Amino acid sequence: MILDKEGNVTTVLQENISLNKFLSNLKEIYPKIKNDHIIVNLFSFSKLTSNDVLEFLEISNAHRKTKKSFVLVTGKVSYDEVPDHICVVPTIQEAKDIIEMEEIERDLEL
């Protein structure tokens, strides 16, 4: 598992691994990154469905309850294909923009 920390944002990615193993690894290292906003880069997965993305729902909901952002990045699944309470964007830059917007909303208590 590769962690790229930039300020209070950690990007998580992994190459050549199954989605289940990736989720297991993410849950294992989560205590180390729980205080950061998290971007999960899913570009290494050649096949990804909306059901695969929903596997992240539990950890996403728990993380968002702590007033931190959790964003999945993939071009394989559109945000239209998943529920509103899980954040999916097609690029890393859009993930950073979402985190910035959510920080502003939290600061303004919206």
C-alpha cells in the first residue's frame, strides 16, 4: 500500500492487488491516517463496478462522521452510479477540490 501525504490529505493507492485485499489493507492502516482527509486512488483496478465502490461505504461513512473527507477516484464508475453519500470523482485534482469545498462548508457550518 502506498501512502502519499500532502498536508492534511493522504492519498492511498495500491497496484496489482484484489479489491478485497486492498480494503483489508486500508482498514489495517486506517488508524495511522484517520486524522487526515483521505483520497483513495482506484486507477490500478482495471475492472471496477458500482458494487465494488459500495464496498468502501462503511469506512467512508465512519470517516466522514469525524468531519473529514473521504473521496474515491476512478474513471470506471460515475458518481451517478453510486449513492450520494459516497463521493466518487474521476481525477485526483477533483478529489482535492472536493476536499477543499467540504472544508469550507465545515468552516461555515453548512
